[in-house]
Amino acid sequence: MSAGPWIIFVIFGLICVAVAAEIYLKRNRRRVLSRSQPDPKHKFRKNGELGQDATNLEMIEQANLNNQRMEKANQRRIRRKMK
């Protein structure tokens, strides 16, 4: 038998051993749900800004206007080509 299948077999076996060892080591560890929750003390930023309240809406409105202008220009070009 050539070396290729043996190498694949060994790699597959090492992966199986690693998975089995990880399952064995973590078998009795239970994680409390409260440990995965964020800390309520750090819910808000220090300066009082909240998520969407701190968003700069002027920049978003400007991007929307630019997108509308480009869309109108592209529609004009498409209509010219179709005639």
C-alpha cells in the first residue's frame, strides 16, 4: 500500500482522538447561563449615548441622497440606450 492512504488514515485518526479527548475533558462541566450574559453595569456608555441615538443621521441622509441621484442618472442612461 502506498504512503498516501496511510497519511490520510493517520490524520483522520488524530482528529478522532482529539475530538474524543475534548469530549472526555469537558463532559461534566456545566456553564451557568448567567455567565454568558453581559454585565448589567456596563449596559450604557459613560457619556449617556445609546446605540442608535448616537448615530449621525446627517451622514446617512447624505448617502441616501447620493444614491437616489445615481439611480436617476443610471435610469436616464438606460432609457437612452434602449431607444
